Amino acid sequence: MAQGSALAMIGRRLLQAAPVIVLATFIVFGLLKLLPGDVAVTLAGDNATDDRIAEIRRIYGLDRPFLVQYGVWLWKAAHGDLSQSILSGEQVLTSIARCFPHTLLIVVMALGLALLIGVPLGAAAAARPNGLIDRATMTLASIGIAVPNFWLAMILVSLFALRWNIFPATGATAFSVSPADAINHAILPALALAAGGMAEVARQVRGSLLDVMSSQFVRTLRAKGLKTSTILWRHGLKNIAVNLLTVTGLLFNRLLAATVVVEAVFAIPGMGGLIVHAAIQRDFTVVQGVVFAMVIVVILVNLVTDMLCAAIDPRIGR
Amino acid sequence: MGHDEKFARLSRREAMALASAAGAAALINTSALAQGAPKKGGVLKVSANANPSSLDPQTGGAGSDHTMLFPMYDTLVEWDYETLKPKPGLAESWSFSDPQTLVMNIRSGVTFHDGTPLDAEAVKFNLERAKTEQRSNIKADLATVASVAVTGPQQVTLKLSQPDAALPGILSDRAGMMISPTAVKASGNIDRKPVGAGAYQFVSWTDNEKIVVKRYDKYWRANERHLDGIEFAIIPELATGVRSVIAGQNHVAYSLPARQKAVLKRASNINQASGPTVYCQQIYFNWGKPPFNDIRVRKAINHAVDRATFVKATLDGVGEPAYMNLPSSHWAYDADVAKLYPHDLDKARALLKEANIPQGFELDLVGYTDQDSIRREEILIEQFAKVGLKAKFTNGSIAEISAAFFGKDKKGVGLLSAWTGRPDPSLTYTLLYSKNSYFNAARADVPAGLAEALAATRASENIDARKKAFATVQRIVMENALACPLAFQFELDALSPKVKGFKPNLLGKPKYEGVWLES
Amino acid sequence: MNGFFAFLRRDVRAALAIAYLALLVLVAVAAPWLSPYSPTAQNVNDMLAQPSAAHWLGTDDLGRDILSRLIHGAPATIYASFLAVGVAILLGVPVGLAAGYFGGWIDDVISRTIDTLLSFPAIVLAIAVTGALGIGLTNGMIAVGIVFAPQLARLARARTLVVRHELYVDAARCFGASTPHILWRHVLPNAIQPVIVQVTLLLAAALLAEASLSFLGLGVQPPHPSWGAMLARAYQAMDIAPEQMYPPGLAILFTALAFNALGESLRIALDPTLKR
């Protein structure tokens, strides 16, 4: 794909992203602001008095008009300053930088597992449609999609951590501190998340492969005497690559959102916990910042997958 | 702090020990206080329950902060672990030269972690900052202090606007935590850069992960401090904290919900420490709204709740029934008031009938969404159903519901929550039952005589006089059924067998004085 | 009717799914008569008991019979799923139709909004909406419905884009039919198929969403049972009584499976071009 059109694509995407980001953060801000619940009360804590709460609202600018507060936040965000947490004073960017790696590790591992197991399974299923493997795979896939991931997480904890003591039950270690330990902590959560992913990937791969195999093009090849495995390898994969890539992108974004409850079960200090606690306590700046970050990640992932798809199949891409 | 509970059969010894208040102290597992000479060295690893709101004692607001503040900040006044009676701390002595003048003599030779000497000027600086600093959350604590004067290199004189015998108790808490004036003047905001005069000095705070402190070599009680440092790993999920102790990653997990008791029992190689605290589960009434504006209904509720079952079900016996806002081992406890509300369903029904409350009357209550709170609510719903009241709980987060109940929305007629307790009981009663206090949801008038009785508790520092005054306060509060106290939650701590010398305290905010590690 | 039974005979999976769901509805309706105990009857002397003759699935952490709570959780669960999906349909389909049919700036605005909502972490939206409306099962599921609506909108829009160019739509317009009439009579019936399939899949997703919300304490409120709330309690007791998590978890799993199976079969049945 030509350099120019790649840049044009990126540029266009980023331009389209801006209103989405503004809209998303505005909606979140609006909802949290209109909700009952006052972060000033939490800040005043045990020593709350009406006066003290009013004073706190004044100090943190919580009594300024709605649009002014949002405007100030947006202005700072545009300059790379995501403000500080109202409750802890920590820079939101620092909080995100601290929490995101934990979530990222789990999501990446889950994605990896999903692909590692899903692709071969789907391919095996497609090789012999309606055969034993196919039926078993499809059944497993149905279960994988239907299982509540935090229930799976609870089962994994009670068996692998509490009963058999193979993996730690909770917590997370930073990858930069100790990769081995980080992965050790992330395996069970990643497994819990991966179940649904594996199922999706397997089904997608199987479906796409079946489509490809029954297409005219492939039938011609088969008529020419090529073996199924060769066809699958040389022609099938390229065609399904686009589908697979799209699914991977979608899966990544979905897993990102799905980690919230799994993080709760494993007490992982990731983005999920960060945003849920902040939302419950009405710590606006943190929620805004995390939504901001997540929307950007989603857009980036979509952009990357689209570009890769365009690279593989030049017919795509405008 | 939550507590959730898994019923485990109590051994007879435990059950009998629980039956008496004195027996409560016996729950402290003596092997945790094992004998032998303290060994120096080692870093104590604590699983901490919450990320601190701030490490500046004057700007923070959460009761969970104290256990991380105490190692870094010594207080002017300290207390006896079992009764909370005040005793000297950084102030080696004090006296009221008249009811409105408090003279405090500051120990000499004490320095802050940055070398600044702790003298009368430093104390004056701290007290005035607490009152005037914009972000100070504890202005109300020192409301009765009109002025602070330095009357000697190690002596301050506080002039009070009214008699306040509660001040020593107040100065054992946030207001008494002395911060280095040099540090404050240098950076203004020391939320994340604490400098105190405690046994340990600050090293680092990684939000939501870890707080590290190391021993301060020039600590004035260095011979009583044995550890090289303390590391607080922040693990809000208490079950996780317990597991980290069982796995040997941490040495201490504190303020555990009672349901962990069974887990601790089953784990080999874990010691438990337990003891009463002032943490009181209770139902707050908005006595300005019907039906709780009728004293008969409030009394009926107090008779209807089955406190013994509540303790058994929600605290697994690791607690005691609460008949007033003070536990039985507190120095100001009055045993007679405890007899006012025995569990009596007939009496409750009669009172409700008198107040014209029909069967199936819906009580609009509020509470929190965590599983432990929900469990407590479910028990109360059943208990109220037995006297024909239909309790309906609207739940939300703590931030939301507290604001809604105590703030201007006045949502609900009752709130199921807790009172974390204060170092001096007059603070508790003033904050809960004064006309304009935040925790008086109705902002309604209080019963006649209560304000005067409260003033009497602060009038004289004589402990017997205060005890008598408190008895009056407690009697007025409970005779008017201004709230429905349910249970006192006991402290439950999990300790690695290497930990020696740890003692829980009545305030429920663990201190690590005298703790040492067996290697 | 004959076509329906033929469909069932051909597709065993769909038959099983429908049978299970019918049974579930039956249990939900007959709950008060079927359950051996009241779901809220506590017995603090018998907490976390193992399964026995008296309590087939044991008791929970307040001594309540788990089987009874499971049975009484069924109506709440069914109500929850259908409420969420109903909200999603009511919000999403008209919006999608409008976007697809009118095009132009209406489509742009709507598509942007849909994209925004889709890039949200769903749980935050749910928390925010339940916060605004108040915590409770109904409000929580309305929030979930709002979260699902964009998916249906997008599907409806995609089909509408195709359908609006069909000949019969042009013909109707030539004859002077009003826009609402066209949308209702001609566009909707033809755009609805993928929506129907997605709806059954969303029923399963709504079920899981209800479980997640209840797990976080934002769903059904005490003392009413729901399968998600039972899981949340089981999590608390996990160290001591790990078997508590299986009854509600399995109930959720099987019901979600049934919804999904139904959706899959519908997808195949409704789309004749799909190869097996």
C-alpha cells in the first residue's frame, strides 16, 4: 500500500476520532455529574461537617458550572494533562500508567491463548466438517461463549490456587519488576478471559475456512488434484487472514472491557478496578482519564487492524 | 471495614470466653505475645486495607489511614491499648490550670525525621495549622482551642473558648500528630511527603501498591522499637490479604472480617489476634422524619432487633452486642444503660401499635452495596418482619448514600452503617447527637439535657466526674433511642508465626509498637 | 405450525434449547409452589450446610435453602434478560432504521454516536446509568439495554441501507406512501432478520451482564435472589465452601447456552443463503 494513502488513512482516522473522544468523555462527565453522590463527602471522611464539605467543593472547583468544569478538563487533556485524582491526588496519567500494564498483560495473554488454541481447533474442525473434531469443537465453542467469565475465574481460583496451590490466587506483579512472576499471576485471569475468545476464534476460523473451501476457486484447485492441507495452507489462510485480523481486533477491544469483573475476582490493580472504584466514588477526573485512554486504545487497535487488513488485501482500504 | 461471616462452630472455651466482657480480652492469642527477648532487625510486611487518602494527618479523612500514620507520626498524647485511657506521649505531662487552660509539657530531646527539634514552637505551628490550613479536615476537632501560646521552650499553653476535657483524647489522634514545620514550610503540600517524629521515617508511597517506611535512628524510644522498617502492601481485598499472609508473602493482615476466622483456623502456621474495638455497627435514625420522629417507633426497633443473633450470624461471635455507642471494656462504659433494651418482640409490637403503625408498614432504609452490608440488611429484614415491619433497603456506594442520607437530600429514614469510633467518647456523642452536626441527619433538636450533659463530659478532667457525665449522656441518648446500635465488631488479625509482640487495641487502628520478628 | 415442528425435528439442538427454555419459564411461573422453602427464610444455626435430604443443594451463608433461591432466581433472571433486550430493541432499531433510511447528516450523527457508545467500557456506562436511576435490577437492566442498543442500531442500519433501494420501497414511494408507513410496512419486516438472530444472542449476553452487575453489587437488591447475586455471595464464601458457586453458575451457563443455541439455529433457518 502506498505510503501516501497509509498516512492519509491514519490522518483521516485521527480526525474522525476527535469528536468521538470528546463525545465519550462529555457523556461520562455529564452522567457522573448529574448522578447523586458527592466526592466531597468522601474527601471529608470521618470528620465531615456541612461547612467542611462546602469548603472542599470550593477548593476542588466542584461548585463551578458544569460546562466550565468540563471545559477546563478538556483543555488540560488536549495538552496531555489528565489532571489528578480528586480522592488521592495522584496524577491520573500516573494511575493509568501504573494500572494499564497489568490489564494489558492479561488481555494480551488471553488473546494469545485464544489464537493459539482457537486457530488450530477451527482449522481441524473445518478439515473434516461434521466429523468428531468438528462437533466437539463447536460444542466447546458454544460453552465457551456462554460461560460467565467471572464464574470461570472463581472456579479456576478455587481449584488451581486454593486447592492445588499451583498459581497465586490474587494480585499482580509488574512485568518490569519480574516477568516470570507477572506471568504467573496473570495466567489464571487470562484463562478465564480466554475461554470466550477461543470459542469465537475457533468458530470464525472454521466458518471462514469452510467458506473458502467451498468457493469456486478452491474447487478448481481441488479438481486439479491439490491436497486439502496444501490448499488450506497456501490459499485458505491468506483469505481468512483478513477475517481473523478483524476478529482479533474486535476481540482485543472486547476483552479490554471484559477484564473488569475478572480483575475484581483476582484483585488485580488494573484499569478495570481503577475505573469501577472511581466511578462508584464519583472521582471524575480518574473516570474521564480512563475513558479517554480506553477510547484512544480502541481507536488505535481498529486503525492498526484496518491497516494490516489493507496491507494483506489491497482491495480493502479507501 | 467490612465484615462477613461464615459460621464455624465455636469451641466451648471460645463460646464461654465470649460470654463475658472480661473474657473478650482473653481472645488475644497469647502465643502471639510469646515470650523471649525481642530480636532486633527485619522488615515487617503488612497487608494494608486501603490506599491512604493522604499521608498528611491534617488533610486526610479516612479511618483506615491511621495504622499507616502512627508509625511515622508520634502523637502528643497516647492511650492505653485496652481501655483507651489517655497517657503521655510526646507530651510528657499536662494539666488544666483552670477548666479553660491546658498546659502541656513537651518531652525534650525529640527530633523530627529531618532533624528539626520538636519544641513548643513546633507544637504551636502544628495546632495552628490544623485550625487554619485550608485543606485541613480536622478544624472541628480543635474548635474549642482559642489560642496556643509558647510559654517555655518545651511548654505550650492552650486557651480554650470553653472547658474541654476531651482535648487530651483529641490530641492522641490526627490533631496530635506532629508534623515537621520545616517540611511544611518548604513544600506546603506534604500529602505525599510526610515528615513526623515517629519511630519510622517515610521512604516511598506507590499509590495503591506499597508504602515503605524505615526506622528512624534518632527516635526517642529507639530501645522499644525493634524493626528495621515496615512495608505496607495495599491489598483492599481482605481475603487476598489473608492469603498473602498464609502464603508467607506478608506478616500481618489486620481488621479482618469475622468470616476469615474459620479460614485462619484451618490454615496451619497462622496466629490470630483478636480484641474488642469501638467500631459500632448501627442503624442511624433520621429522627426528624416519620416514622422515626416518634420515640415509640425508635424504641420498638431497639427491642425488635435480636442483637445476639446478629452478632452470631454476621460476626461469627467475633464481636459483642451493642446497646450504646461504647463497648463494655471502654473506661466510660455504663452497664445500666445496657439493660434498657432487651430483645422483646411483644414489647416492640405493643409500641408499634401504640404509635399507630399498621402491619406491613414499609420502612424506607438505605445502605451500601458491598456483600457484607447486604448480608446485614438481609438479617435485619427478617428480624423486622417478625414485628410486622417491611424493611426496604435502597443501596448505593458509600459516597452516594452517605451524602444522600446525611446531606441535603435526606434520603431514607434510616441508614445501616457503622461508627468507627473516636479516641475520646465526647467526640463520638457530640458528632452523632448535636443539633447541627453532620451525622445528625435530621439536623433536628436533641432531647433536653443532652447538650448540657455533653458539656459536662468536657468540663472537668477528673476521670470519675467524666464517667458520671458520660453515664448521663448515654442514658439520655438511649432512653430516647436516638439510634439503634447493633454490634461492636472485634478486631481480628492474622499474624505470621514470626511476628511477636503484636497487640490489638480498642480503637481498632493497629499500632506496631514493640513488635519484633523471629527470624 | 407444521413448518415449526419440521424445523424442530431437523434441528435437535434448537429443540433441546426450546424445551429447556420452556421448562425454565414453567419453573419461573410455578416458583412459589415448586420451591421447598421460602427463598428468604434464614436459619443462622445451619449456615453453609452441605447438601442433604432436607436441603438438596445445601444452604447459603445465612442458612437459606439454595434450591429454593435458585428456583426463585429464575423469574428475576428471565425478567432481567427480556427487559434489557426489550430496551435495546426499542432504542436501537428505530435509530438504526432512521440512520439507514434517511442517510445524510442524520446518518453521520447517529453513526458517530453509535461508534462512541460502542467504544465505551460497557460496565462504566452501566454504573453511570444505575447511579442516575438508582441501583436495582430494573434500572441495571435498562442500563444494559442502553449498552446493547448500539449493536442493534448498527445491524438495523446496515440492512436498511440495502433494503431502501429495493424496488418495492421505490414503488411505495411513487404511490405517495408516507415515510412512517414505508418504514413500518416495508423496511422493517425486511431489515429485521439479522436483528432477530442478534436478539437471541443478546438474551444470553444480558443474562451474563445481569450476573456481572449483581456480582458488583449493582444488580438485584436484597433480599431477592438472582443467580448473579448468589454467585457474588459464593465468592465471599469461596475459601470455606467452594461448592456454593456451582448451582447458580451452572444455571446461568445452561440458560445462556440455550439462548445461544436458539440464536444459531434461527440464524441458519432464517437465512437460506447460508451454507452449512
